[in-house]
Amino acid sequence: MSVTARDNAVFEAGIKLGALYHQFVGSPVSPKTAESLEKAISQSISVQPYVKHITVRLDRKMIEESLSAYGYTELKGPMLDVDAVIKYEKYEVVVGIAYKDGYPLMFIKDLREV
Amino acid sequence: MSVTARDNAVFEAGIKLGALYHQFVGSPVSPKTAESLEKAISQSISVQPYVKHITVRLDRKMIEESLSAYGYTELKGPMLDVDAVIKYEKYEVVVGIAYKDGYPLMFIKDLREV
Amino acid sequence: MSVTARDNAVFEAGIKLGALYHQFVGSPVSPKTAESLEKAISQSISVQPYVKHITVRLDRKMIEESLSAYGYTELKGPMLDVDAVIKYEKYEVVVGIAYKDGYPLMFIKDLREV
Amino acid sequence: MSVTARDNAVFEAGIKLGALYHQFVGSPVSPKTAESLEKAISQSISVQPYVKHITVRLDRKMIEESLSAYGYTELKGPMLDVDAVIKYEKYEVVVGIAYKDGYPLMFIKDLREV
């Protein structure tokens, strides 16, 4: 089958989420530094091709609950709440990462022709 | 538009390449250890859902040419030559990473219904 | 105070453990692929300067216990059991990562003049 | 030989630099997002134990020069200019990462009893 613009739009969306997760998971973080990490992650991914919009939220409650005796923790997949819009030619793909059923899941929320 | 199995197949393929790249780029490597890194990368990605097959080759010539005075270098994107087959429901997506026109590009090679 | 060879030996040992941890934590892993990841991690770190010896073991029981419904997990700090010998000039530093008191701790085990 | 507080101070300093390098190298970056990445890196490392102070600067000229046709690049070791002060008991260790002689070097700048 021929590869379509829609395929490429969805493929690019997957690349961005895989990249985000494996680049930043493991970063030391605390409640005080969560905001700067959110901002850096969203800005970092936003410079990649076809990223129209991205929002990254780190779950403050999970960060609090996993603090070590040293007062910090590491970014873990379940802490990530991500929404991103990838635009490739006339297709916009809305994708996300969210913690569901015990896992940090990546999924396609919406797909539209614009 | 409704998200189809084909969309999910392609999305999952993108996730795997983004993950591979950002997890392992930066790993110290030398000509002698390239093979164990290739094997670990391909096995690591192969445990993720929907990965039917994956081959990872690291460019020995580039590794040689970028060796530091200390006799090693770090895995860089252009050194990666990856082929992977992702299977989601009845769709198989063949994707890859290859160095073209000065960049490590990720692309869909083939898409088929099986 | 002047920086001594002993200081540099211990400094280099710390660099290697920090690098190992943050390069490889997050890698997808399963009981079947743990061995190839252990080998790749130890070989990757061993190419860096001053590494005389390194052994990396991944805790199979923890890997088993943290498997997702998809049959894999990600390498986490507590799964790491590392022993390394760093040699700088006439100093050998034996360092390690081990899971103690709920944390993956990095520590100096021994320091000797050779 | 017994492990001293001075050894532990220097060891902890090494851990922080190795962690910083291998956590964040590979992050997508552009001239516009360099500042948020600098801030996130310095805040992320600053939550770890014994970090008294840290400054992270990313070389804007190198970022500009390595921009791809897509208008971004990835954080590479040579772009890092880091100064950090690690304090362990009565020892302060000043360490850094800087690009010298073609390599991103990590080194101890100063060591003092306070």
C-alpha cells in the first residue's frame, strides 16, 4: 500500500512521544523544579518538525509521594500528562500520554483534516 | 475522522523509533563494543508491544572516524541504521532510521495488510 | 587545596556511575533480554577512560515483579547492581551501585594505592 | 585506605556531572529554547544531594552552527559549559564541564575546606 500523508502525520506523532518519554524520564525532579522541567520538555519537543502544539504537565501529587529521604525523585512515565498536536500536510493528529490502568499510555486522541 | 488500526500501526512504529533514538544516543561506544550495543538496542526495543522484527546496525566507519584520543566515542544519530517491522492487528509497517542528506532520518518504508 | 591523583581517581569513578545510571535507566527490558542489556551496559562504560573493570547485574526478580501486562518493564535504578574498578595513576577506586534502604545507592567500597 | 569525607565530596561531584551529561545530551534544542533547557538542567541537577550551586550555559554559537534544515539541533557535549559546587560535610568541590582541545572535558577546578 502507498504511504499517505495521513500515515506520515501519525508516524511523526509517534516519534515525538517516544522521543519525549525516553529523553526525559529519569531526570531528577522535585515539586519546586517540576515547572521548569515541564517547560523545558515542551519547548524541547516543540522545536522538532511538525509539532504545532504541546502541553506537558507533571503530576505534582505523584512527585510528592515518590520523594526520597533526600527530597527529590526522578521523572517516571506515570507522572507524565502530555497533549500534542502534530501537523503534517493537511492532517492534524492529536496525541497524548496519560496514566491509565496502571500504565503510562500513549494514544491517538483525534485525527483531522484541516 | 475515526482512528483506524492502520493509524495505530503507524503510530506505534513511530513511538519505537523515537524511543530507540533518545534512549541510546549518547551511549559510549568503540569498534570493539559496537556489536554488544547493537544487540542490546535491538533486544530492548523488541520487548515493546507490536514489534515483530528489528535489526540495528551501527556504522563502524563512522565510529572509527569519530574516536576521541581516549579511544571511544558516543553513539550519534547518523551512526544508526535501523529496520523494524511493527505489526498491529492486520497491518505491518516497515520503518527505518538511516543517514541521508546529512541527517539521521526516520521513515516508513512499507505498509502492508497481512 | 591542590587537586591530587586520588581526588581525580574518585572523581572519575563518580562520573562513570552517574553516566551509567542516566544513560541506561528507562531502557525497555524483560527477563529474556536482561543479559544482553547487562553486557551492553558494562561494555559501554568500560570504553570510557580509567575503567579497569566493571560488572553489571540486573535484578531478575525485580524485573519479573515489575513486568507490565505487555510482558516487559523499564530498567529502574533499584534493579542495578554494579561493581566497578577505576584506575587513575596509582590509585584504584572500587565503587558500586546497590539497592539499600529503599534506594539505589552509589558508594565507594574501597580505595587503594597500587 | 579509609574513605574520607573529601573522597565522598569528590565522588558526589563526579556523579552529578556524569548524570547531567547522559540525562540531557540528545535533547532537541534551538536558539529560542536554549534558555529553558539551561534552566531545567540546572534545576534538575540542583535537587540532588550535596549540590550547593550549579550554573549551566549552552553555547549559542554552536547551537546556531549545528542547526539542521529543520531549524533545530540536539544538545551535544561540546555545547555544555557547566560550573557546579558540591558540598559534602566540610568539603566544597568546584567542578565543571567545558569544551577544551576538541572534547567536552569534566574536571575539578577547586577543592576547599569550609
